[in-house]
Amino acid sequence: MNNNRPLLIFLSVLLIAILGGIYWALGLPGTELGYTQATTPPPIVQAERKADSERMQAVLDCIPKDLTEQNRDVNKRWNQVITEMQNDQLERALQLTDSPKLSPSEQQFRDCLAEKGITRD
């Protein structure tokens, strides 16, 4: 037992130094208590929607309002995503169908562009 005494003293000093270092590091500024967090996110400022060309301005004007408003209702957004994903997205992305089924938002967008004289080319 006498042969292990210096080793035990060294290990106890090392353990005390490590615990003291952790305690000291937690007290430093820069931990979670050192910085304040904003409780509310800053408001989103809507920029004026002006485009360089008539075609781009028509696209900006025709985007459906329900897609451009800031909506915090998560359930409504998830439901919209699920209904949009049911519109044969894979076939549309790979252009496997000539006339894909359009969602109401897409139909509204297409009709608005047609009214403004913008065609798909």
C-alpha cells in the first residue's frame, strides 16, 4: 500500500485540478449566460417588388398571395406541402407526363400569366 501512496496523491491532485478547471471555465463570460438572445425574431420587411423586364414583373405580380404571405401556422403549411407533393412531383420533375395535374395555386398562376400575355416558351 505504501508503494501506491504517491500515485494516489498525484491522481487526487490531478482530479482536483480538472474539476477546478471545469468550474473555472463555466464561470467565464461566453457561456450561455454571457450572451443575451433575442426573444422575438426581427420582423421581415417586404421589399418593393420591381423587376427589370415585363416578363419578370408579370411573374412577380402573378405569384398567389397565399404563397407569399408569412404564415406561422405550421399545420396549414404541412397540409399544403402534403397536398402539393401528391401532384405527381417525380413525374413532373423528370418530365414524364405531357400534361401534369396542377394544384389550385399553379392553376391560378398559369391563368394570371395567360391574362398578362406571358406564354410558356
